Amino acid sequence: MKKITLITLMMLAGFAVCMAALNPTGSWKGILTLNDGTPFPLTYKLKADGDKLTGIVETMNGELPITDGKIKGDSVTFNVTYNGAAVLNKGKCYPDSIGLNVTVGEDIYHVTAKKVTDQ
């Protein structure tokens, strides 16, 4: 009985650690590479509140507020408006990164944003 209880507690602790590690709150840095090869550095400053996601995306052209942000499990979706166009960001959270597909018009770019830990 003690062995089953210990195993159960270890599994629950491991699950709690994994869930905490997938929280997107914080700063994340990545580079979106345009079709012509131009790098476009991005910093995502995210805040999770239950299933809602808020924050900003910092670009070399200024800050873009996040709208319609949602969290479901390890998945995130949100929009930003850039040059008058809606830009959908959709991706998955990992312990040290977020993989995002960024849809700009008909083009889809992939960004891997790494967790900023030196704050």
C-alpha cells in the first residue's frame, strides 16, 4: 500500500512540475525569417490568467498588443495587428520554448521563441 501511495504521489508531483513548466507567462525571444531571408526579431511578453492570454509582442517597429489570447492545455492562440493586418499566432508551449506558426496574409512563418531567463 505504501508503494502505491508513493508512486501516486510521485506521478502527481511530476504532473504538477510539467504543468507549471508549460505556463507561457514570461518573456520569450525568437526570430521570424521573412521569405527574402530578412530576420525579424520578436520578443513575446506573455501573461497567462486561467485560459486567457494577454501581453505584447515587441518588434523592431514597436509594441503590438495581443488580442483574443487563449490557452488550451499546452496550446496557445492569439492575434496581433501589424500594419493594419491581423496576424494569427498559433502554437505549442514547451518547458523552455514556444513554437508558433505566424500567419501573415497567405504566408505562414514558424518562430521558435526561447524563454528569457536572465531577468
